[in-house]
Amino acid sequence: MNTSNSPLSATLAGHCGRFLQRRGPLSSQHHEREWLFFSFLLILTLGYAAFAMVSWQLDFEGGVLANGLGILAMLALGGLRLAHVRLSLLITALQILTLAQAFCITWLTGGIYSATISWLALAPLPAVLAYRQGARIAGLAVGWLLILGLYGYALLGGEMALQIRPQDLIHWHLMMAIVIFGMQLALLFRMNSVRNERMQRAQQQRRKLRQLTKNMQHTQQQKDLFVASVSHELRTPMNAILGLADLIHHDKRLDDEVRSKIEVIQKSGEHLLTIINDLLDHSQMQAGRLQVEQAPFNLHETLLSSFQLLKRRAATKPLQYTLHMTPDLPQWIVGDSHRLTQILVNLLGNAIKFTTQGEIELHCSLLPAQEDPPTPCTIRLAVRDTGMGIAPELQHRVFQSFSQADSSIARRFGGNGLGLSITKGLVEAMGGAIGFESQVGLGTTFHVTLPCTLSHAPAYAQALVETENSEKAVRILIADDNPLNRQIASLQLRRHLPQAQVTEVANGLEAFEAVRDSDGFDVVLMDLLMPEMDGQTSARKIRSELPEPQRSTPIIALTANADKDELARCLEAGMNESMLKPFNRSLLVKRVLSYVA
């Protein structure tokens, strides 16, 4: 039996392999169904051949005929599939032919009393290849319905001709056990192969995902390094440009013509700095690294200074530019003054840009405390203008990055399309919400709600004096490897602190030695990136190796890196705080005076 059937199996397997190679890549599920279909054909062909041989030995002509037809049917189905006939049609035909052949053999050998009844129970197995769940259940149910039908026929007294002698049925029992066991082993082997293939594909996918994750992490690290490098390389010269422009602009000896030209330089530099900040903030938002501080600040002063920053720009148009703060608005709250200023400047700048005449109002009020979720207080900021407005069909694009409501706006008014996108990100990072109402031709109102915590004025704020006329002899050490940066910081400080004693050094090692060998400085302004020794290392040595009072000298980090982890590294190194270049002249003086007794 094995000798007669091995060529048939090899031939069908060879055709199957060549067929799958010709068909090219298939989907995973279809590929598995294809292989299982040919596996069933091979198993059934071997089973029919074995029963045909037993029938031949027992002179059972009906069995020889039925099993011979079964072999031909399996070969025909295999040939049709190799001819690219639809697999779903062939699966249905396989179920019908298998059930018909099994029922015929069972009927000829004794019906419900036949040893082949187990063959009839196994015949619906190809139904598992059906595409639909209902077709699979129906195919499996038919075999059992045929068995129940034979059982009912016998109970009702129906007689069936037994074409095999009872003493010869042992051959059928033995053959059925061998065939069923063989089918079980074949299916087990096939399903185990399918399982291994799936596991290999899953492992490959996991490896690809791990590699993709590593690539993304590497890309993000490179992006962060690029952002840090760009931040440092751009902010450093901007510090010199804006610092010198500010000092020259306030020189009382200048004539009006030169002063107006300096104002142009200053405005252009501030505009360039705004673009740089927008791009860096957008990059940090995309990376989820946007920095938002939580510190007490004067809300009234922040609102007024933000409003005043754009007052000169508003004065170039026939606009009524007003600020209104309700009497119940708290003065000191906990939050990020710099980010709030950025939000207001973006909103007010947009209002001025898109309003040729009419009104622009910044309205600030305190909302009632909420109970769910509980918040100590909520600040509401509204920027209302009577400008061109935004059409309803374009309003969904307002907060998109690098996008403006209308493509013609970029040509008419300029801009990079990041202002409102960044504003929305800042508001959400501070735990607030932003929205707007707009009508074409009537204007737009942007409103921002920010939850906040009330605070008292910090101790250093009470000690601050007006920076225009301070006669304190403040001892200041400036450590920076860029001579121009040292010069600008020194000039800005001496402008407001004429009695200040300013010492300049070029690296962290010299800063450490200057603090060690001096009688003491009131404050140290320390750059971070310097040769010989960087600012953080110098701060650690001061804090760990020097005695008091030098060890406790206040250290303010001066950095051009806007990364939110920079401040944490500075604090860890022992520095008191950090200031981002280019810094505001008045703010620098206030920070210095806050550490002076």
C-alpha cells in the first residue's frame, strides 16, 4: 500500500509547491488555507487508496468503485486548483464529495452498524476551511445529521444489505483506526507548522518594532541635540544684537535719526527672536518636552508689560488699544509669567496684524471657583478685535501648525503659521483651554481660561528697588567664554548699577578661582558652555570645595539652551536659577538685586 501511493503523494506535493511558487506572495490566512486544502487532498487520497486495496482483497466491488471515484475526485480538485479555480468553490466541492463518498461506503457496509461510521463522522472535516463561520458550522453539522438519519432509519426497522461478511469487518476497523490516526497526525503536524510560522512572523514583527523604536529614539535624540545646538548658536548672537541695540537706543546723546535706525534694528532683532522661539517651542511641543514653570509672579505686572510690548505697534494704526482688568483680579498667583506673556503677545499681535482700524481690547477677569474639578481660581483672558474675522468654513484650521485660515493671508500679512498653534499648546500645557468666536467683517474674540493658585508676594519682591537709580555697590562676577557677551552683560548692569564692581572671567576654572580668592561676590553670572571647565562643574566645585561664605555665593546660570532639562541640571549642580539668552536688561538687574542683602 505504501509503495503504490508514495509516487502519487510526491507528485501532488511537487505540483502544490510549484503552484504556490508561481502564485507569488499571498496573505497569511489565504496561504494557510491553501496548504491545508492540499493537505486534505493528500490525506483523503491516501485514505481512499487504502480502502480501495482492502475492498479489492475482500472482493467488495462497491467499495473499490466508491474509493476509486474518490481518488479521481481528489485529483480533479487538485488539478482545478492548480488551474487557478477559486478556492472557496473547491472547498465546497470537497465537502460535498467527501460526505457523499463516506455516506456511500457507510451505506454499503451496514449503515449505522458499519465500521466506517467513524469515516462518515470525519468526512465533514474540510468544512473548517470555509471562509464564513456559518458555512463551517453547516458543513460539520451535515455529517452528524447523516449519522442521526442512519440511526433513525435503523430504529424504524429499516434493513440494509451488508455486502461484507461480519468476520471481515475487523479489517475495516483496523483500517479506520490507522486512517483516522494518520489524519490526526497529519493535521497536528500541519497546524503545528502553521503555529510555528505565525510565531516566527510575530517574532520578526517584534524585532522590526524594536528596531523601529530604537530608530525613533535615536532620531528623537538627534533632533533634541539639533534643537539644543540651534538654540545655543542662534541665541548667542541674538543676545549681542539685542543687548547692544537696547543700550544704544537708550543713549541720550543720540540724535533722532540714528535712534530711529536703532529702533528698526531692535524691532527686526525681536522679530527674528520671535521666529526662533516659535520654531524651538514647536519642536519641544512635538517631543513633549515643553517647559512650564510654577513660581509666584505678579499677574498685574505681567498683563501690563505684555500689553505695553505691543502698544507701539498698535499706535501705527488708527486703533483704540485698551486694557481692562476687573477689580477682583488677584495680583500674585503661581504659574509661568514668561509663558503667559508669550500667549498674550501672540494673541495681541494677531489682533493688531488683522485689524486695520477699530478696537482691540485685552480683558482680564476672575471666574468663580469651580467645584468639579475643584480649582482655587480661574483667570479668564479675552482678546477682542474688530478686524477682518474668520469665515466659518476656515475656522477649523486656526490652530493647525504651519497653517493659516487662508493662503492669501501669508502673502498679505506674512507669518509662519505657528503662533496660534504654539499658543494653544502653551495654554494646554498650563492646564487651561482656548477658544474663539469670529464673524467675517465684524472681528474675532479669543478667550483663554487658566486655572491658578493664589500666592503672596515673595520675600525678594519686597526688597526690589527701582532699577533706574540704584546706588548699591554690588559685587558681580561674570563668567563667559564669549568676550562680547561679557561686555554686554557688564554694560547692562552698570547702566542701572553705576556703583557695581564687575569682574569678568573666561571659563569655569577661572570663575572657581575668582570666588575662592576673593572676599566674596554678591552674585555670580555663570555661562554653561565654556572651555577648561563648564559652568555646572564650576558650580559643583564652589558648592563642595569652598568654605563659607564663598560656598553659598548665589549663582545664576546664563544659557542659550531652551531645553526644559537644562534648569534641572543647573539646580542639581548647585546653581540658584537660570536665565535664557537673550535676557531682558531690567529683568537681569532685578534678578541680581534679589540676591543682594
